[in-house]
Amino acid sequence: MNETVYNAKRPSKKLIILLAAAVVIVIVAANSLFVLSEGESALVQRFGRIESVCMREVTDDIRNQLRDDDPGLRVREGTGIKLKIPFIENVIKYPSKLIHYESPPTEVLTLDKHRLYFDNSAQWRIENPLRFYTSFNNIEAAKTRIDDRLFSAMRVSVGRLDSYVLISDRELSNAMLAEMAKTVSSELIESGISIVDIRIKRTDLPVETYASIYNRMNTERQRIAAQYRSEGEQELLQIRSETDREVISITSAAMREAEEIRGLGDSEAARIYNDAYSRDPEFFEFYNLLDTYRLTVGKSSTLMVPTDSPFAKYLLGVAPQTNPIDFPN
């Protein structure tokens, strides 16, 4: 009876086989799939040879590079779940987003023979994972190569400039760093990486050079200020001269135009007077006499006018005995 109970509690061989099969399936399935996230790229390796490259997005330039490096290479674009042959193929992943790098403080000699200490940082990215793998294999090896190229480029660029210029001229320093990033990136692009940005976090000076560099900076600033003042005064004189010439030109043109208009007005007035006189000479004579009265006779005026004068015709109501006087138009 005890043997019968023991056999009832013992699992059957079929159940053990099913459990083992399930474990094997899970292991095989786990080794048949891998996930490629948004910020990753991957290489699928089989027996030491790269069989395929997986990237979120593949540009035409990268696709051409991969085709040139290995015509039989598979390029798989997009993220998510990917398939691989279990136990035969393994996956090597690299970050595809920007990677931050900080170099140790570096001593560089400037054009004016001063020593400066630069603390640099860089942003870089793996553009071609296949070339990155064959050139560096890992991130730390790539950082060592980047550090060497940055130091070389920094030494060349800083050696072309004076120390006070590097410290005081921020625009020039930024242009120098942009040119350095372009140069270093062109040197490393064949290795599958690109330098996006280079920055100087801090610039330190040896204590013995403080006074010398400060005096150079002060002298340079005074020179620039004097130059700006001189250029401003020169521009002021030029503006004043041009303004005076413009005022004279405008005034002359206005006076000339006024004289022309005045002449046309006088001519038109004379024409109107002549036309009016020719239509009614008697009325025109009367109008002229009234105008003469307005100009000569005031409230306290005393006039001595002969009775036979045309001037007395309407003033005294006496008709003149002689011919009327022709008044000017």
C-alpha cells in the first residue's frame, strides 16, 4: 500500500518532458529575439563575422558606406523587436544618441608664449556602427582617440592666437571651437564617428602670467576703444557734411522753384489784369483808383488835390477836365 501511494505522488515522465520542452522553448525564444530601442544601433555577429546592421534610420551616405565596406551585409532599418539565430548569432549594441565626453585639463602654449590650461568637453555620435566596431570596438577606446585628436587640434588652434585674445574675445573663441569640431570630425568620420560640438568649460592661467595677460588685455581694450571713437568721430563728420550738402541742395531747389512759381504767378496776374482792362477799361480805372485811395488815404490824412486831377474824380465827385491818367497794372 505504501508503494502505491508513492507512485501516485511521483510526477509522470510526460509532465517532466513537457516542462523541459517549455524551458527549452523559452530559452530558444529568448535567444531568438532582441529589442532595439530608439537610442541604439546594433550589429548582429555570426561566428565572428558581422552579418547585419540594425539602425533606427539609415541615411543614403551611411547605406553607401556599408555597401562599400561589405556588399553582402544586411541593413535592417527601424526599432523594436528583431530576430536572430539563437546560440549562433550574438548582438553588439551601441548608443546612437549624443555621447558626452570631458577631457582632462590640457596645457597649451599660445602665440605670445603663455601657458593656458583648458578644460574641454565634446559631444559626439556613432554614425556608422560597423566602422566604429572595426576601428574601436568599444566606447572607451573611441574616447582615447577623440582625446588625442582634440589635444592636437587645440594645440594647433590656440598656438595661432594670443592669450589675451582667447580670454577676452568670446566670438573668436567660439569660431575657433567650431572650426576645431569640423576638423576633428572630418578626421574621425572614416572611423564611424562625428564630433557635433566642442566647448571650453574653463580656462586657467598660471599665476605668474596673470599680470602680463591683464596688461595686454587692458592695452588692447584701450586701443579698440580709441579706434571706435576715431571711427565714430569720422562718421559724425561725414554725416554732418552730407547733411549740410543736402540742406543746401534742398534750399536751393526750393528757392528756384519758388522763383519759378512767383514768376508764373506774376505773369498770370498781368495776363488777367490786361484781359480785365480790355473788357471794361472804365471799371478797371475805377478799381485802380479805389486801390490807390486805400493805400494813400488814412483816418488822419490831409490831401491837397487839384479839382482837375483824375485823383479827385471819385474822391470829390468832380469830373476831371483832362484826359485820365493811365495807372500801372
